[in-house]
Amino acid sequence: MELRQLRYYVRLVELGSITRAAKDLHIVTSALSQQMSRLESELSTRLLQRSAAGVCATDAGIAFYRQAQLTLRHADGAVRAAQQARLSGQVGVGIGTSASAVLAMPFISAMHERYPDIRLHVVDSLSTNLAAKVNARELDLAVVMQATGGLRGSAEPLVHEQLCLIGAAGMPQLQGLLGTKVRINQLTDVPMVLSAQGLRDAVDAAFAQAGCQPRIALEVDGLSVVMDAVRAGIGATILPRAAILRMPKDAFICVEIADPSAHRITTLLSLAEDELSPAALAARVVLRATAETLVQDGRWPGAELHKK
């Protein structure tokens, strides 16, 4: 049982509506329903009575609601007590460009709330650049695509992301491919705008496993230029779905690639334990927890938590 589930439950009982509670909690309704089902399953008790009029607590649910409120008050008190001896200092954190759209602001907000005296230096860049900065001790932590060898610190897989075909909404070569999913071997005639770094190894490996090669129209290092070229119709690209979260929704077509090999592993890099300051250690915990919460709440599209 998690404090997050208790907070969700208390707010749901107070509002009496899954839709209103999900909106208030800034999560999707399906994620809230799933968390409540897990809570009831763990307790082996029916806590909520659902009807067309909304949601209300059962007798067991009312008793649980009162204790949950007490537990949350104690937890909030513990947080306030811990923050009386606030951590301070500066922490350098890198977030790969395609992941930053979904991860950066939730992480920054969580750090500001929990550790307001820690000053963050956040770098949004290509994964290869961020890994080099961690190795050079210019950053304490970095969230990158699957790490390569030669790292001085640690590499911890965070999430798996399935890759998608992304193209301009009116791109003619994509019209016959529209559907729920597409296969790599269907893309051989589609001009591609691809990066020469970062995700490129994963894309090339997926084409190789499918026994074909991409038709490369343009190679670019930098997500913003990749997306400008895609929007201009020069070609399509292959990226995780999270990469277009900042883009206008009606400007692009995004179709998941069905091949199991078409995925990437998003990884948390950090300096060695003895090189991390207390502030950096705290930031690493918050960064990991933020990523997990985003996936569990359905706010990191196309991502699944790494199974340890």
C-alpha cells in the first residue's frame, strides 16, 4: 500500500466522483480506477460503492477513510519535520531531449516542493552528450536512452518505451499505413529523417532485425530540427511517443511500431555513490520516483516500468 493510493482514495471519497477526483489529482480516470481496484484487492475489502450517481464509501470504506486521513496527516507531519533540516547545494541533472517533454517539469516541481533549498542545474540535450557530461563529472545525474559501456558511475534502467512512426499529418507516404500499429518492413519506402546519434542505434537495430534498411532522406543531430523537417514533409521519423508531447496534436501522425525490437530503454545514469552529495542522492530518489509515478498514472505515453 502506498501513500499515493491513500491520497487518491481520500480525495475520491471527498468528491464522490471518479471523473472529478481524477481531474483534481491530474491523472487519467482509468489510472485512478486501477489504483482503487488494487487497493481493494490488497485489502480484500470492498471500499467503494459505484453507481450512475457517482461513488460513495461502504461502511468498511468509511472506517478506512478516517484512518487514511490520520495516516496522511502523520506522513505530512513527518515531511515537515524532515524539512526543518533542509538539504541545500547544487545538483546537475541532464534529461534527454525526447524524455524531457514528459519528465522535466514534474521532476522540477517535485524537487521544488520537497527540497526548496537545492538549486538545480537542468540540461536538456542528446543522450550521448549527457552521458559524456556525467563521465566528465559536469553532471551528477542524467536520464538518457540505453547506456553504453565505459561509464564511471552507475546505470539503472527506468522505463521501456515502444518506438513510433511519426510524420506530418498530410504526408502521402503514410496514408496507406494509418492504423493501430505498423511493422518495420512496411517502412522501406518511407523517407526518414533520423538522428546520427542517440536513438539511431536502436532504429538501425530494429531495421536490421526486420531484414531491411531505412530510406534516409536527412540526418540531423537535434530533436527540434528533426521535428521541423518532419513537419515540413521531408520525411517521417522514429521516436518514442513522448517526443511529440510539446507539439501541436493535429500536426503529426503517430503510429506505434509493432516489432518487439523497436523499443528503447530509458536509463538513469549517476556518478558513483561516494561522489554524490546528499543533495544529489536526494535528487536521484526524486527523479526515480517521478518517473515511476508518471508511468503508473498513465502520464508517460508508450512507457512501461523496467522489471527488475
